[in-house]
Amino acid sequence: MKHLIKIIPALLIVGFLITGFSKAETKPVKCLIQMTNYTGEGAYVIVSLLNPESEYEETLYVQGKDPEWYSEITEWWKFYGKTKSNIDAISGETISGGERTVAILQIPADKIDTGYSLRFETSVEDKDYFKDDLQFPLTTENLKSKKEGKGFIRYVRMLSK
């Protein structure tokens, strides 16, 4: 019994530490990406979370699985290349001209309506790179809207509950 009395406070502290440092709650948001009608290779699309100072905070989605080409997405590479975190769970195949894809973005709930932004970068081999093909404030309203791209992305439609 004496041992149990000593162990219980320790277990409570460990439990508190584990829950206190767990990953923030996320909000799943469907994101339909419609590409423009271009010819050539499939596009790499990077979706990033930017903090209020427009600095990269997190990579939310990567369309394109060949790491050989990641350095061609120069602005994102400056952030990602330093840490090279595992992005397998948030990546998919490239998407070609005129095609569309749907991704589920896990948006940190505590970043919505607090000055953060979403940035969509695109790059196509032997074509152009668009650092901010599409960028918009991360607001509740924008997570239920359609936004026009200015590069390889024709539009993005966000679908949030």
C-alpha cells in the first residue's frame, strides 16, 4: 500500500506532462485544387502555414513525392530543407494541367482567425515557380470559400464544416 501511495502522484504528473505537451487540436478541411490547362510535367504544390510575420511555420500538404525536385520550390525549401521532417503522411503524386485533386488539410485550430495565412506554392519542371500562386488569411470565412490562383492553380475551394 505504501508503494502505491508513492506511485500514484508520479503517474499523475507523467499523465499531465503527456497531455500538456500533446499536439494541438486540428481542424480537418477539404481542399479541392483545380489546375490551369497547361502542357508539360505534373506540378508540385506545397501548402504551408505562415505565421503573422509571413514566416513558414508548418508544411500542411505536398503534392509531389520525388524529393529530388523539392529544392526547386525555393522559398519553401529554405524552411523545409533545414529540418527535412518526414512528409510522407501529407504527400501525394504531382498533378498535371487541367486536373484536380482533393486533399484533407489538418489545420491547427488555434491558428484560425489569429493572423496566420495559407500559402500555395507551385512549380513545374522546365516551366515556372510561383512562390505565392495563392495566399490568403487563415480565417473561418476563407475556409469556406473559393480562391483564384495566379500561376498553375486555377482555383482552390476550401470546404470546412
